Amino acid sequence: MDHMVFRLRQLPHNINVSSTGRLLSNVLGIDSSAIHIFSLARSLDLWIPGKVATLMFDDVKVESILQEGGARNITRQGDDEWSIKADSLPNSLILDIHFRGLTPLYDPPSASHTADCIAISGLASHPFGSWQPKHRSKSFMWIRDTLPKSLPYIRPILYGYDTTLVRSQSFQNIFDLALGLVSQLKANGWASPTCKPLAFLAHSLGGVVLKQAFVSLANRIECDDPILNAMKGAILFGVPNLGMEQSHLEAIVKGQPNMQLVSDLSLDSAYLQQLDQQFSGISSLHDAKLYWCYETKKSPTVIRDSNGKWSRTGPEEILVTPESATRGLYREIIQSDSIIPINEDHSSIVKFFENDPNYSIVAQKLAHILPQREPNSKTDTMSTMTESEVASEREYDFESIKESLYVPEGDRRVTEVEDKFGHTFDWVYDKPEPGFTQWLRSGHPLFWINGKPGSGKSTLMKFIFEDRRTSDLLLDWRRQNTYIRAAFFFHYRGSSIQKSFEGLLRSVLSQIISENQLLAKFLWPLFHKQDLTSDDWSLQVLQKGLHNILAQEEVPLHLCLFLDALDEYDGRLELICQFLIDLATIKPTPNKRIKVCFSSRPWDIFVHAFGRCPGFRIQDFTLADIRDYCLGSIRDERLPSVALETLIPDIVTRARGVFLWVKLVVKDLCQAIRTPTPSKVELKKQLDSYPTELGSYYAEIINRIPYAHRWKTYAMLETTDLICVVTCSEGTTYPEAVDALQRLYEQDVNDFADLVKHESRRYCGGLVEVINGRDGVYIQVLHQTVEEFVTDPKFKQIVLEDRARITVENGNTFLAKYYMIAGYSTFSGRKYARAAEKTSGRSMKVYLDSIPRDVLQEKASFQTPLAYAAASELHLYIIESVNESPNLLRECQEPLLTYAFDPDKFLTDDAFVKTIKVLLDGGFQPSHDTTVFMSMIQRARDERSYSLNDKSANRTVGDLVVELIGLLLDYGQDPNLDIEIEDTQRLRPSLLERVLHKRSSSREDSRGIKAITPLDYLFLEKCDWDRKPMTEIRIIYQVICLILGRGGVIKLTQRACLREALDEFSKRGLAIEDLEAQLLPMSLSPPEPPRHSLGSKLKKSTSRLLH
């Protein structure tokens, strides 16, 4: 074991290297000098603080000690893991050599830790050893020992997974491996919107797993996935993107469950081709930086020797060709910067030794993917707010505040929650054990109701919020204090308002001021205008507003909040926890008391924060409720209760406190009774066959739907939208989708809601429900657990089975198809088409190209699909169109750049810049559409344009102007394009000029218009240069340098104007030597004073005319 690397987990969080050595020496009974610890880093586990070490042993006794029975305090757990009990520690140490899961190798200083990098090993390789040089000391591993020195702000992490080939009993495929990776990322902090940027090092199969994970994360109707947003790029080593030579591997796995895994890597794998096409599109749209390393040596293949053992001693082959490893970029000179040859075989391509020249290249590329940046520390909790506004003298307008603050969907969820059945949940008032009534009368600020998914938490919360007994118990008759009750029910399946902190604050503030108008005056000082709109209530203003109301002492405030489903908050749960903790710290007074009753699943973060609060676990009190609900559900099915009454005890027991499970089971059993009546034994057998876990039950429901209907099942659960969207989903072309809709409309449906209910039962087996809301009939999934089931990457495979491997369409595609037909929401059609590209990695080219031109003109106001694509940021459509017709953009005369440029979004969204680059990359000629260039030149001089871009605190609109001008010039924009402006200094033409029709070189005409160059435009008008802020001066200076460097000239700029600008540049510390050398000779000298009178000049000129 002296050449073996171990991993040690569950070390105390405050331990260091030397104390780790002493601890291990004591528990193993060996000399500490024989223990070599190479890394010690904080565990990635969010809930159990600890450290992880990598180490080696010199002492040969270690092997015997770790053998079964070698020591009393050591328990062997399989062939490659040991549990070691230490008397001084609450948890056993875990020593292993398998390195499965995530292993941090280095802790950057917290102040400088700004990025993470995960290394994924390849097929049949060791997560740690595969990165170590062959036939050398195992004390060196470049990711652990060298990378932290080169890039100390990046935390390196290993990801280990089981891809054993020989005698493997695993039937996992690439999709399963990718889901495992995604699950690890979610469980260890990368599902947070504020997680650190992430890059990958992936070898061989590891790269394919990474690609599948990337595609699975993207292929959702909600395309803003935190993990996907965190992924900034990857360096991929010998990845078989187009397949690999694997005949020798097939011999190893022949007859084993893992044959499919190897088969998917073959050279003719349709799966790999489909995956690569999707990954290419998605990674491009997410601006992922990718580098592809390829081997340039043959590798020995695996053969079985005479003893029946497999070894790498077979004939040498090229396992992954350069074309496959680089996705076909190997022959493309233009992409040479993204491909890296490494003169090693397939295995050694990642085994860098110390001072390896290939390492420097990889480190430089990784630094490009994850550049060092300043860490961003923000606190959004209420405790950090300070009072800064001064109350205004204006009389506040209550109606303006109330109407602008109110958002209807904020409290829609409360009305959607099912009312309690019969006398269920009455125990919350009638029994003392739950402690709810005592809490209402006590001074404790917080009460936590927790329970399993589907256990009735939301129904209970609605009940206690609305029941009069809550108000009665809150009332203090001695002080006559009436509590304001306000509720907010988080709803992850709803709009952003329904699942955000902003929505919570809006709803609570709205309810508070509606109950007591006097409190609204503490919101008025936040504004400096009379007529408020909904947009005026930013998150910062909302936080400040609640703080003002809670901090004031003028108006008595007794407030009881009811917050449901904290686990459905769409953000960092730490924020919500801190918000409640901050509320709990508000000291009660005779005029102020804040109480909060909240519910959630018993997740670790809530247990840690609120485990000692008063509260109860709902399933501990609902046994009788489940029985009553079961009887009621049977009665609702209009069947004699006797048919199922003997099964009720079994249903109640198997439900384990989950009402939703009862609801689904009763429906299934009742459906079985409606068929030829089964015996009681058969019904009991059927009941026993139902999974007790909701996720498994949902999969069972899907499996019972006939396969012929599964596409509509997929479409309906993906979109949870109108039946019209589902109807359009199967149409490959626009006419096909229109025909499908027409057939639906021809059914002459009298009650659309009934049709939707019937179709949802038929295709979704009860997993969706039809809601008759204020805005009409709509569909939503039955419960949050169904939403989680549908958004799980496994969902598509469960529904479509083998068809899932070749299906790229998703909910965004289906919605785009419908809204392009509907026509009344052109914006929605474009939005969903863009989202379809981003989430599927493929364009909707076939569908778009099939839209008749007159329809496109009528509904979207575009002449061609290409124009529609440019305006809608459909980059993949543009790229695929150019691939089909290379001269398409080069010959295009439509103003595509103007279509792509949206002036209304210029100050907040720079996505159009990438669209313009895609058009220019495809061959579009800037001379065919100069509007954007002229607009940018104007903005460069317009001081009002330099406001901060909302999407990046470090990027201004001026930076965007410079980038776009530079981009257009790079692609051939004429730097001396004529700009026609009005000559404001021109007087009526003189008699002599009218006679001679004299014209200057500036192409002036009788209209008072003159044509100048872009540089003239920047210099011509006299500016107060000394009054401009440095940001504006710098932008103008950069634009001038850009244009001048591309051959720009001045024609009408007076030397005095030029001199004034250059002098100001110099005063601001900007270099002007080159500008002076190039521009001063072009400038116009001041005119000489006249030497003759106008009369003599006219006389001489007339004389010349006569002669």
C-alpha cells in the first residue's frame, strides 16, 4: 500500500494537517512519520461541516491493520473502504481508495475563492489515479499539487463514479451517469443562483457524461438553471464525440449488463451524433468556452491473457481520432485556437508529470474559462437595512400606493389550495399536543409546521389562516389589540411573483396597509413622485418599506404572518431563514408584536435554523384525518363505500400521512372496480402493488398510459398549458400544426373546460388538474411533487422510453409552434422559439421555413424567416441556414442588423450584440445595413447614453458602443461612411454662389445638408470637453482610436475644434501623439481674413464670366 493514495473523510472541521497526522497515527497505531498528508480541504457537504484529506502510508503494517479483524476500531465496508472509530470524535472516520463522489483537493483563501473546477475521469479509470503519471511515484498529481499554485483562486475537485468494465453487474448508461453528476452538483451547492462559476476537466467518457449532463439541465421549459448558468466551459481530453474504436471493449463486456454503455460509444453511434448536435447548440448559446485536446499516439488495446486476465497488451490502435476528439474541428483552421494536440496515447493524455509543457497550455486555457475576479459579497437580509430617506412634506396618496403595490397573482395560490375535508385538521385547535393554540397565546415569535410532501401542509395553513378561532386566540382582551393577519403561500409552479422574496414582500405589504391604512404613510417617503406604478416597487424599495413599517413606533402594529411552503421559494433558502430570524429578533412592546407561523418540508437547512422552535410534524396527527379523507374520496367517486371499506385500514397505513397518495390510490382502485368487478383479494393485491413513494407512483401512472398517447402526455406535462398547445406539438411543419388545430376546433366543443379535463385525464392519468381561474381555464400539475417529477432529467426517458434518445423538442418548442400560429402574441412566439433553441440545442428551422410568406408578413411583420430569426435572436436557425446555403447572408439585402438591434433594450440587454456577430460571422455585409453603425457613432457622442447596464455592474452602455463599433469595423464597415447632417451655420446662398453653383468637397447642396465622416461627427461640433466626465471622455477617445486605426479620416473638422479635444484628452492622461500625427494634417486651417471688399470681388468675378 506504499504506492496507493487514500482519501480520509469526516475529519473535524477545525483540524489541520499536523493534527490529522497525529489523529490517524493514534487510531491506526502506526508512527506519524509514516503518514504523508498531501491535501486537506473543507468537505463540500453543505450540512455536515468537516474536512477531507488525501494521503499515503509508508508503513507496510497498514495493509494488515486494514484487513478484516486487524483492529477492533476498524470496520471494513467492501473491498475499498474502511470505517475507523476514534474515541475523541462523534463520527467515525471514513478511509477509502475508490474516491467516488466529490473530493475537494484544495481550499483557496475565502477572500479570493471565486471559482471551482471539477475533474471527471474516463471509462474504467480511477478518479484520482487516472490523472497521475504512469510508472512514477504516486506522490504527485497535477490537479492537486500544481493547479492551486498556478490558479490559487480556483478550488479543484475530483468527481468519481463507477465505470468498471470487467465483471460489472451495473446496467447504468451514459444518461444515468449524467444524472448522477447532476445530482451531486445539486446536493453540494451548485443549484444555488449565487454559486461560484464552474469549469470542468473531462477525460474520455467523462466528457460524454458532461455533455449529457449539460443537455439534460438545459432541456427544460425553464431555461434559467443555476447549474447551467454556473458552467462557464471545459477542457476535454480525448472525448469520443463522434465515437471511438471499442471492439476490444465489446469483448470485455460481452454478455454483461453494461453492454449498452460501451455500444453507445461506437463509431456509428446515433446517440453520440444526436448528443453532439444538441450540446453544440446549447453550449454556443450559453457562451461556454470549450477546448478539445486530442491524442497523437496509438494506444495498446485490451486482451485476455492465458490466465484469463484482461490487460493492456493488445495491438496498438488510435482509440479516439483527432476528428472525433475535436468534434470535426481538426481540419478547420479558423477553430485552431480551441483544439490542442497532446503527443501521448489515450490514457496518458491527462497524466501530466511535474513541469510538463502540456500543463502550461491547459492552465492557460482554464484561466481563460475562469478569469480571476473580485469576489462579490452581498447581503439582502432585512437586518442590514438602514434608514436614509427623509419624510416628504407631500400628503401621501393611499390609493396610489395600494393599487401600484397589489399584484393579483400574489394571493392566487391561497384560493387554489384545496379546502380541508370535513372535520380534518380540527385537532390543531382541539388537542393540546400540537401546541398551536398555546403558541397563539404566547410571546414566542415563530411556529414551524413541517411534514412530508403531500401531507396536507398547505391545506392546513389555509385552514388556520382563515379560521376565526385563530383571530380569537390572538386577541388580547386586556389591551384590545387586534392582530393583522397576512398570508403568503409560495408556489414554485406559479409566476415569479408567487415564488420570490419580492412577491412575498409585495403581498405582505399590500395586506398590511389594506388592514390599516395609517401604516401606508411610512411607505410614501420612499418615492419622489405622485403617481406610482407597479415597476416602482423594486426589491430594495420593498425591503425598505417593510423595514419602515416594522421600525416605526407611531402606529400600533400587531402582525401575524402565515407563510406556506418555504421549500418552494425560488432562491437561496438561507435568505428566507434569515428573514424569519430577523423578524423573530424584533423586541415585542405593548404596541408592537410580530408572530410568524410557517410551513415547509423538513429539509436540513430548516431543521438547523428552526429545530428548536415551537411546532409539530403534521403526519404525527393525521391518522384519523387520512381515514376520513379516504372515506370521503371513495364517496366522491360515487361508489358504494362497502366495495373498498375492507381496504381502508391498509390504505391508511400505506399512506404514511400523505393525503395526495390516498387521492391517487382511491382513484385507481375505483377505476378498477368500474371494470369487471375484481375480488377483494385482487383489489388487495393491486393496492399492495402501488409504490408508496410519490415519485415512483407517478412513474407507475405514466407506465399505465398507452404508448400511443405518450407524446401528448409528454407535451401536456412539459407545458401544462392550453390543450391547443398540446394539439400543435406533433406538427413538424406550420401547415401540419394548423391542420391539427383546425381539427380540434371542428369538434364543436360546447364546454372547453370539460374537454380539457377529459384530455388531461386521458393523457396524464390525473397528474394535472384543470383550474377555473379569474382569467379562464388553465392547467397546472397536481402538486409540487409532480412538478419535481416532470423537471427531473429522467422524466423524458420515463415517458418516451427509447424515443427519448432521439427527441430534442420540449415545452418551449411546443409553445413556440402554437404562438406562431395564434398570431395575437408575436412576442411570445419569438420568446419561446428563442428558449427552444437554448434548451434543446436545435433550431426550429423546418417549422419556420414552412410558414407561408404572407402569413409571416401578416402575423410577425417580416418578409422572410431569416429576418424573423435575426429579430428573435435565433442564432442556431441563422447558423443552420448558412450551413445549408453558404452565400445566403453574403447576398442578403434585408436590413438584418437593424432587425437584430433593439433600441428599447439597449440600456438593459446586450444579447443583440451576439446576434449581430452571428450574422457577420455568417457573411452578412455591413455595407448592406449601416443603420446600427451610424446609431452607435451618434451614441458615442451622446452623454446621456452612459448609464450602467442592468445586467452587469462592471459594464456600461459606453463599453457596449465601443464593442459594437469595433465589431462592425472588424467585419468591413466603411470607417468613412457618409453621415448627412443639417448645416445649421449655413446662411441663404449668396448671389455669386447661385450663379456659379459653387460646391465644396463636402458635397453640400442647396438643402443645407452636408456629408461628413464619423470622425468629423465626433469632432465637428464644439463641445464643452472640460465638463464631460472621464467615463464619457474615455468612450469617445476609444471610438476615435478604433475608427482612425481602420483608416478613418476627417474632412470638415476645423483645427481649433480638433485641438480643443486633443488637449482635453491629454489633460485626462490619454495618449495623443498618434492622434496628433494623423489628424492635424487633415484638419482645416482657420480661413484667412478677407483682403478685398465684396464689391471688388464681385466685379472681378463678373469680368471673368464675360471674357
